[in-house]
Amino acid sequence: MDVEALRAQIPATGRLIYMNSGWAGPSPRGVVEAVTRALELECFGGPTAPPLLEERMELERRARRAVAELLGARPEEISLQENTTEGINIVLNGLGLEPGDELITCNLEHSSVIVPCYFARDRRQLNLRIIELDANDSPGEIVEKFAAAMTPQTRLFVLSHISYSYGMLLPLKDICRLAHERGALVLADGAQSVGQIPVDVIDLDCDFYAMPGHKWLLGPAGTGALYIKSELIRDVQPSKVAYHAVEFLDYTGAYRPRTGIIKKFELTTSSIPLFVGLAEAIAFTRDIGVAAIQERVLRLSDLARRRLAEIPGVRLVSPTGGPLATGLLSFAVEGVAPQDVTASLWQLGRVVGRTVYEIGATRLCTHFFNTEQEVETAVGIVRRVAEQGLPPDLPPRTEGFPPSTKIEKAAYEDL
């Protein structure tokens, strides 16, 4: 991998040390240019003029094919959506869960998973079990915990392929096998996995897989997709509907719904230029090679783990290594609030990380475009904070937070 050549295509890497692709990744120039070209086509050609309308339809099909090829699925199993959360809600609200049915999730989930689970529980009188996972669990122990939580009423597992907080790679294939053996289904959140590790939904044998385009894939915000196993598309009813949800209607009160087509989950107007950008981001990722990306990501995160573990007073919250480790690395500095650690990284080295308030930690994400020197710079700042305390020129707190993390927190709460 020619890292410097790749970095030259991602302008943000020349201006700061970006280690927050788990929230949103910096797009390469090619992605931005693809979006711009598509917008200009609409601007100069008229978006519904016949030639351009035909081109827009093909661009949408191309984006759907790109997502399908990335996930090892078929285009007719892919619904283009705006984000991961939309896909999660489609399944939870459309699967026909009934009072007394049971959901199982875990304590490491993003709010985009746990909040829809809470609402589904209360609206449909479901049982919700939340199992406790720990960074020190082995893959086998994780599967055992899911198995122990199951009952005859268990209908659905809802869990992240990689947790956004601990950065744990869950043994999803084994969890899917367990669920299917006992008559349950699996809805996976791929927000932290797609673009970081190879994902093959057929090999995993998961039933539903939701993903974004703007994180590890480095695509535009406002893009994502939902995979539904073909034989299950009929079983999921769209909770929000528009023209694609019917195959016939008249104005005397009659209509006939579509049941077996994935487009029934898609509403009317969406941004074709953004999905052009998603297709370009997927092409960029596949040209590098997802396996090569995973190898480099792990090499950099392992370097960060080793260096952080050498600092007295620093505690690794994420797995310290092994099969569960990924490019998301969360840690805490004894006696220092995590938001102050995050703010110090920015103040002292223009290192972009994030605070994970639920676990009291700062999180860094290593991606293929990061360098060993950037890892050493970030770790050096953490060492300075652990040994010397906060930098004296850290801007004053406002409402209990340094300015940079106050902005970070407000942005997260507004998402």
C-alpha cells in the first residue's frame, strides 16, 4: 500500500491528524469530485430531462450494485438508505414482532441500536434482554452469553458487528449460527465494520445488515444501505411508505401493496449525487483492498495499544489484542476527564479523536491513511497529560466542557 499516495488524495490528512473515522471519515478528492460532477449534470442538464433522467436511474442502479458487491449480496437484496439507523428502524418496526416476543442486544450498543430497541419494546410490549459483555471476553464466552440469554420467545438479536465504544469485533458468524439453530433472526449494525474489515453477508449468514457510507468507507454523509436476505423481504413491512410500496392504486380507495421487492422500503426523492459519491467511495476502498485496509488498521492500532499500555495511569478500555481487537481504541487516563483528554489531543497536536461518555473514555480510530508517526504523536500527547496534567493553555471550560468537546458533544446529541 502506497500510503503517501493515498494520503495525497485525502486533503484532510495534510492539515491534521484524523483519528475519528468511526464517527465520520474524511472523503478523498475523487468522492467529492464525483458528487460535484453529478450535481453539475443536474444543474446544466435539468434533472428530469429525458437523457439525464435515464442517466440518474442508471447511477442509482450503479450505487446499488456497488453496495451489493461490497457486501457479497445481490442488488435486489439492497435498499439504499440515508444511514444505518434508518435500516435498523425498518427491521425493528416492520418485522411483525408481537407482544411477548423477545429481543436480545448487549450493553455495548450505540444509541442508534438501543434507542430503537427501547421504543420497539414499549410500543409492542416486547421483552428486551441486554447482556453484559466485557472487553476481556473471548469469542466463545460472548457466544455463550448470547446462548444463555435466549428463551423460546427470542425472535431477534440486534447487535453491532463492531461495537462503537469498546471497538470489539463480535463473532457475528457464530452468533448467527446460534440464533438460527434456535429459530431466531439477526439484525447487525455494520456502522464500524464496513470499510474497515471484509464483510460477506452470505458467509456470515446474517438476516439483516445495516451500514453507512460516511464512516470507514469515507463516503458522503446521508448515504447508507440495508441488506435483507431475499427470503425475508416479504416478512418485513415498510413502516414509511410511498409509491414504491404499491404495485397498483386508483383514486376510488383501491391499492395493492408490493411485498417481495426491496424498493418498497425506499421513499420518493433521494440525492443521486450523494449515492454517486458512495459508489465512488466503495470503488476507492475496493481498489485499495479491504483485506489490506484491515491489516494496516490493525497494525496501527496494535502500535497504539502497545504504546498506551506503557504509560502509567492509562487504562485500555478496548480489548488489548487478539481476535476481538479492531481499529477503534478506547482508553482512559487516571484522574483526567475523558473530554479533557480529547480536548488536549486537539489543542496540542490537532489530533481528532472523540469522547465516549458512556464508558468514560477517549476513542481513537486508526485508518489506512494514518501513519506510524501520527500514532506516536497522539500517544505522546496522552503521555504528557498523564504525567504533567492538562496543558496550561487549554481554553477555559464552558458549561463544564472544553470548547472543542462542548462542540463535539452538542454535535453528537444533534445527530
